[in-house]
Amino acid sequence: METFEVKRGLAKKLASEGGLAGVAGKHFENVDGSGDAFSGSHGIMTSIAGEYNALGKLVVDVQQERPDFDDPDAMAVAMDSRKRWSAFLDEATGYNAKQRGDKAKEFAKKASKAKSGISQARHFMGMANNLSDEVKAQAEEYITQSKTCLKRVTTPRQRAPQRNSPTCSNLDRRFL
């Protein structure tokens, strides 16, 4: 499962033009769904599922076959699939490949900074000698929630945070 940043306002614009399913229908075969969620397939991509999540990001899960590199026809299908995938991402996110890479690096930097902040908080709590057990317990609870949320949004092949998730809804907006 991969998550991509989406240009501000693009999801609403696409909703008036058939949504994410409409965009997928332009690029892939066998597309089912409507609005902001779809599933389909094309060429070596045996399963493609995508949606815009509660944070306005594009979340897609793709299963692919390995092409036969010795067969020119199979390679042509693989190249066509790759080209369609890239064109779909360009249209569904509003960003080209370079911009998507830059956004991914930016997100990784923010996640790293949040992890560093957690580490610092634990260090300073260990150094402090005037904190009550209640305050320490509350801080540990916040740290645990933050770590859970970070793990959820940075671990590949895991579902993105759900809408109104009790542990991540506010943390996502503040820290990520």
C-alpha cells in the first residue's frame, strides 16, 4: 500500500468529473467503483485499489505480476502498464513523478523529526526529578499514541489511518 500527497482542491475538482474512479477508468481496464474509491486491473497490474483517505491523500494498493523479460510482447505490456500507472498518478495527485518524490522525501523528514521529538521527550522526562507519576503516565500515553500513529503512516503494506481514528486523528494533523 502506498500513500501519495494530493494537490489541494484536486479531490473536490475530480469529484465533479466522476471522482477517482473516473480517472482510473481513463487509464485502466476493468474498473469498478464510483466517486473517491475504485478497484481494477490492467496489464501486469492484476489488482489495483485506490481511494482518497480522510487526510486528503491518495492511498493505493497494487498487486503486480513479474513480466517475462525474454518475451518482447510481455515487455511491451509491462511498459504500457508502467506508463498508464504514471499517467494515472499524475492526474490523481496533481503532481508529476519528481514532485511526488519530493513530497515523499518531505514526509519522511517530518516523520523522522517527530520520532526525534519522541526520543527527546523521553530523555528529558528521565532527567526531570520534579514530575509526578501522573504527569509521567500521561506523557507516556501521548508518546505511545504518537508512536502508534507514526508506525501506521510510515509502515509500508499497512492500511492508512482510518477516518476519526481515536489515536491518530488529531496527531496526524498536528505532527505530520
